[in-house]
Amino acid sequence: MQTRQGEAAALERVADAATRIERELGKAIVGQERVVREILIAFVAGGHCLLRGVPGLAKTLLIKTLADCVHLRFNRIQFTPDLMPSDIVGAEVIEEDRATGKRVIRFIHGPIFANIILADEINRTPPKTQAALLEAMQEYQVTVNGVRFPLPRPLFVLATQNPIEQEGTYSLPEAQLDRFMFNVVIEYPTADEERRILMMTTTTAVPQVSAVASGEEIELLHTAVREVPAAENVIDFAARLVRATRPGPEAPDFVTKWVRWGAGPRAGQALLLGAKARALLEGRVVAAPEDVAAVALPVLRHRVLVNFEAEADGVDADAIVARLLARVKA
């Protein structure tokens, strides 16, 4: 009994750190509570985020403020068609000692060597450069000329995509999309929120955000999320939800009609980790089926690939996930 009480107390302390971060984010970000919560869930769970939204919706400000809240190193990489993999991971250079004339090879770290990375407009760079992020996101290391360089921990990659302009863009391959735990969609603010934004950003006052957590605490958060218990019915609900996205004899009729490829096992892992992180942020130490349902949309919307018939019928992945949540009961 004492052990369980101690574990619960530890989880509550960790959850308090996440709550402090969310409170600090609210000082600089007006509205967008759902977006902030989903990004924070992925952050404390140790995942990465793909953020889709039009320009000017505070995507950069949000991720930079998150870095300020936890006193971690932040780097922004602006993806362009001429960006090379070495511009991200770094490169080896030859240096000559002027006194001795001796030449040595030294590795210059790229911007990926940080804790929080904003990969801005990731779909504007060719696949060769996009793939430079794959090893970093999955294995927390980069390999240059056969030498592996570990990346600092924690590492959180938030990549943005502009849904308006599609000329000159390169769609992310499914294997790389699957590396992102969440696909978060940011919408326009409400009328009241927009008025508050105008009031806050057109004066000399600058919101003061304090660092309320360290990198070590974030690493503890990642561990604590995995220690949150999930009952068999929660695990079963996540598994049934993922399996229902795959066309086949056991899938709902609308999935067979509209879905080309369903989600893989990594989606189930993301559902459970997201549910556990959400439970902590809600002040609970046990994940529930409603936590799985709450994170289903950002987890599945980029893993459910619709076919031409769905596009012709005006049905997107969000609509399919919503119908699945109504069909698959916890």
C-alpha cells in the first residue's frame, strides 16, 4: 500500500510540472487551448508533432515559448528547396593549425543538436533532406560518414506544414509521417480571441514567461507517463480502434469503401502513451477509455490514408476517425 501511495505521489508531482508548463504557455498564447493541450501531451509523452495551419497563427511563438518554459535549447530550421541534409545534421570540415600546419577534421554540429526543434514548412524540401530527420526522431542520433553522434535529450521535433500553397512542395512519405506521434490542426482564433491577440501584440508590453521545469524533469515526465497504469479494457479499446482503420473483412463498411491503408501498431502505442499523458495533465494517475478517444484524432488523422473514392465523396481522414469513434465502443 505504501509503495502504491509513493508512486501516486510521484506521478502527482510530475503532473504538477506539466500543469506549470501549460500555465506559462497561456501567458503568451491566446486561446488555442486544444492545440496547446495536444502539443503538450505529445511533449510530455516523448513524441513528436506535425502541426498544420495557415501562416500567422502563432505556430513559431508556441514552440519557442514551450522552450522558454522548460529552459531548453531551441532551434528553428526553415525548410527550403535548396536545403541539404548537412544543413540539418552538420558536416565535417578540415581545419589547419597555422602554427604547425597540421590539418585535422572537425565535425560542426548542425541545428538538429538542440532539445526543441521547429522544422518550419517541412514539405518544402526534397525527400533526401526530409529523411535527414528520420534517424534523429527515431533513434536520437545522427550518422555522418559512418560516425554516430548522439543528440541531446530530451528531443522534441515540431514540424509545420502550410495547407494553402501546394506548388513546389514534397509530400511527406508515409514512413516519415508515422514517426510523428500527433498531427495537430490549428484553426483560426475566435472573434474574442482575435481581439485579445490584437490588444496584446500591438503594445510595448511583452509577456514574461518563466522557466518552470528543467530538462531532467522533462525526462522524468517521459518515464512517469509510461508508468501510468492502463487497464485491460483501455488497451483493448486502443487496439480495436487501430485495427478498425484497416480495410478488410472485419472493418466497418465505410472503412473498406474509403480507406486505402489503415494505421499500424505504432498508432496503438501513440494512443496509449497519449492517453496516459492526458490522464496526468487532467490530474489523474490512471488512464481511461475517454483519454484514448480524446487523442484518437491527432494520432490517426495522418495514419489513415483515404482512397480516390473518399476524395470524390468529400470525405477526409478526420471524418473517418469520427465515425470510427462512434462505431467502436470502449
